[in-house]
Amino acid sequence: MSEHPTDPRETARLRETVREHYATAALTVTRGGTACCGPQPVEVDENFGATLYAADERAALPAEAVAASLGCGNPTAVADLRAGERVLDLGSGGGIDVLLSARRVGPTGKAYGLDMTDEMLALAVANAEKAGARNVEFLKGTIEAIPLPAGTVDVVISNCVINLSVDKAAVFAETFRVLRPGGRLGVSDVVADDTLGPEQRAERGDHVGCIAGALSFSEYRAGLAAAGFTGIQITPTHPVADGMHSALVRATKPLTA
């Protein structure tokens, strides 16, 4: 699996660039509402954003949650969420996937959202209040050091966020740790063809744009397997750049883990 930057300064720079980008996105939604029709989406692109959700899902949520959607897929559509389950969304942003998950798991379940950006967390909390969601909790932290005990959740989801991490091995290890035995991973992420090296991925887009930091298919499988996951499936859904794909990633923590 591709290593994260070894220079601590470069690691810090990349993380701060990501934080600033999503803080700006949150503020754009918070401040950009219009009286007639609500906030405009932060980005309009057929490969990223709210258009990847069904119309009835978008209609059931606060406009600000929909406008702040910056992902490359809809992980809640494939996570097979069940009533009473506990779900964790890595990089929860404005809260769209947390709110959709909360509806699916119902009042006996719970949906956690984890984000490192204060502005996104404030927007997500406001969106949960507008939606009347009582079975949600938003946590501040990084996806490389999840602030939950081991075996806390049944399902981990994420929407185009793992590719942004500067230490994906830590993300996979932490995800494995917080899942209960038999728990499931179901995420949307950007994945590169195995023929593309890191330099070629960087030529197709920058890190904060979810391109340069993406793993290849084989790197993603190897990273999940090294963390202990089994039943790994990576299914491309649509192209986002030449040789780069939005993909659905599924894996399971073994019962004997």
C-alpha cells in the first residue's frame, strides 16, 4: 500500500489543506442560503455531490445537509443497515449520511458522525436539529484515531473521505478496532487502476480533490486485508478521472477477531 508522506511537515500541510477546504465548504453552505430556495450545492458535478442520492432521500433532509454533500457515492444505499444497529460515518461533513443512517437504524439504533472540522460539525449538529434526529451523535477527531472504544459499532460507512487520509493503514486499523466481531465496512471512495502509479494519479487531480491520495484497487485490498478484514469487495460505479473510479468498498470483521 502506498505510504503516507514521511515528512511530518508535509503530512501536516496536507491535513490542514483538507481541513481548510471543508471548513470553507461548510461556511459556504451556512452563509449562502437564499430565502426562496435554500442554499446552493457547494459543488455541482455528476461525479460528486448530492446528485448521487435518490430524490426521495434528498427531499427528506434539511437543504443544508444536501447542499454540503461532497462525496463520490451513497454508502448508505449499500451498507444494508438494519433497525437497532450502531453506525459510524468517517468524515461525516454536513451530516447527510449520518441522518440517512439514523432513519434506517431507527430509534433503537444510533448513528455517529466523526469529523475533524469545527465548521462541518456545527453545520451537522444544526442539520440534525432541523431533521429532528435524536439518535445521532457527532464527534470531533480524525479518522486515523477514532474516539470510540473497541467493538462499539456494527457498521462503518464513509463517503469519499478515506482517500484524503495521510495514513490509510491507521484508518483501516482503527475501523477494524471499533467494529464489533462480525461488523461490516461499507464505504464509497475513489480508487485508481492498478496501472497508475502515485505520480500518474497526482497528474489527474490534487489531494483535496480526492484524486492524488487515492489507493489503487490492489493497494486498497491489501490495506484492508492487513488490518484483518475479510470478504473484501471493491466495485467501481462510475469514472471520476482517466483511470480513476468511484467505487463501493465492502468488507467484514471476522467473528473470531
